[in-house]
Amino acid sequence: MSGREQPSWVELFPDRDFRVGFGARPGDAARFFSPTAEHEELLAERRRWIKETPSHCLLSEPAAAPMIEETCQLARDWGTVDEKPEGFRSLGERWEPDIVLLEMNEAAQFVMRAGAVCFPSAWAPETKMGKPIHDIHTPVPTLNRDLGDRIDKFIGNIKLGTAWERSNWGLSRSPERNQHPELDTPRLLPPFTAEESWVRSEDQVLTRLPNTGGLLFGIRIVNISLAEIKKHPVAAAGLHRAIATMPDEVAEYKNITVAREQLLSLLR
């Protein structure tokens, strides 16, 4: 199989020992928020969760109003929607990725002021309002300790007209996009098969809003079964090595500890 035929997620699993890093790369915000082949399916599910659990997935503070208005206009200017969304709910129902809007506080930290988050990865968006970006998810062990200051500086220095992307991953027993803690998503406990275990990839983008100076944070979820990963030997070998060399505290964070031996066996 040639490199051109490899899916993009293969790059998540390089041939090296596991390491924690921020790993941002130059990106394209308009491309990130553009419709994909799963557009109608994704929007139907987003509308369902916004209707059924608005207190979990549609959040905003009054101070976020200028950032919301600006983001709605950007959605139209980028050509990612047919017409400008009328408010935050409309935007959350018409963009595929989850979105978080961040504003700088008095401590020069960017904190969450609004979010349209329908597909959280085991975190509760409603508990994160007013918290810094690196506290929005449960902090990755060692990441904030070792890189927190550098991440804050990097985020604060994002220039107008630029976008930065990064990816990370965890493991789950479920391919459901919405894994809010209150939904009791099945845990990855042995025994399980390669068809019952999923890598949950999270692609993220950060870009500065040109008028308010706030930050738009986008999150796309991609679920890949271990059975699919095993069809790509380079990715399977990279994932095996990452799981085998992962520090215990990171393995716990990534939902791997009790499943580690079986995951390694399935990936051999």
C-alpha cells in the first residue's frame, strides 16, 4: 500500500516511544470548519444533542456575545455555511466540529466563555466555563507541569490570520461521538475484540478572532477501530509501541491501564 493510500490518521502513530507534547503545526481554519462527506449525519446528531441536553452542550456567558457574533460572521466569510448563522445555537447546529470561544482574563490566560460541544471525550463542558484552555479537558499528566507555561505563551502569541492545529488520541470501548460523563460510556475492560476497541482521535484548531482578539478553538472527533488500524501495519506497529512505552499515569488518563496487555496482544 503506497503512502498516498494511507489515511491521515496513520500519522498519529509514528515509530517511536510514547512522549507527551503539544505538537502544534500550521493549519487552515476555513478548511477545518468546512463540510465533509459526513456533513448531514454530523449535523443531525448535533441538533439532537443540542435539543435533548442543551445545558451540557450549548453554553455561553453574556461577555461572550461579541465573540459569538464575530464567529458567526467568520463562518459566512469562510464559506463554511450558506448564510450567516443567527446566534450561537444556529452556529452549533451548522458547523460539524465542536467549538469553544476563549477570552483573555486578568491573569493573561485564555479562558472558556462559550462552547457548543456535542461530542466531548469524557469531560463535562458545563463544568469548564471560566477555566483556562489547558484545564478544559482533564489535564494530561505531565503536560501542564512540563509545558504549561510554554503553551500559555504560544497561545497568547497566535497572530491574526493564522491557525494552528494539533491532534491527540485516547481509547474507548464505544464509537459513540458523544461521550459526556453522564452517558455512562462503556469502559475498555477485558475481554474485548479488535472490533470492540476504538482509538478516539481528536483534531483541534486554534485561531484568533480579528476584532475581539478572542480565540476560536475547534475540535473534530474521529473514531477508528483497532480492526481498521490493523489493516495498516505501520500504524498498528506505532500504536503498539506507544501503548507499550506509555508511562503509567498517562495510560490511566488515556483509559488504557487495565486494557494495556490485551491491546498489545491484539496489535501484534
